[in-house]
Amino acid sequence: MRRRWLGICGAWRLQREGVIAGFSAVIDERALGKTLGVLSDIKLREGVERVAFAESLTHIPQVIGALRLTGEYDYQLHIVCQDPAEFESQVDRLKHDYGVASLNSRLILREVPVDKAKLLQVVG
């Protein structure tokens, strides 16, 4: 199987077919001073509506990604901050204003780029 360049016409075709959902700019959060990246597993308090919680995440600029999970935790959030003090304030805000019961967080050392286009396996 040989890969070949997709080209703009091929990209438009895949967009019409729903394979490509859209095109977007890639924002470098480090250039905006957000050098601390954290992944936080979130457990919601009993009675907190998951849909309402998910929708409310749009009001927190530091949350740049969210995944709904199975298992012990309800969500995983990708949070970016300037420093640990800003992260601590976001933790307090999530617990006080957004119904978070507990969270388990890990620092992101660096992102490993993985190209989703490999799913296409365009054959020439």
C-alpha cells in the first residue's frame, strides 16, 4: 500500500463525505503564556447533571479539551495555565462552581504529535 498526497480536491471530497469534519487554526497556548499543561481526571458530585457540566466547560478558557469517560472518573480535562497558582484557582473554581467532587491531576511534560491522517490510508 502506497500513500500519496491527498490534495485540496481530495480534502473537499472527504469533507463532503463527512470524513473531514472541518479545518481549523492550531493555537500555540505557550505563545499565550499558558506554559503549564495538566490532565485532570474529574469525578462529579452526586446529582450534578453531566450534560450541564459539559456545556459549562465553555465558560472556562483554561479548559482546552474534555473527554467523557467510563470507569472511576466522569471526565478528563486538558487544562492550560500560566503557573501552579492559576491551576490551583481553577481547581477551586471547578469544585466550588461546577460540581466537581474530586480530581486527580498530572502535569504534561510534552505533547507527542500523532497524525490522524494515517487513518485515511490514501492508496495511489
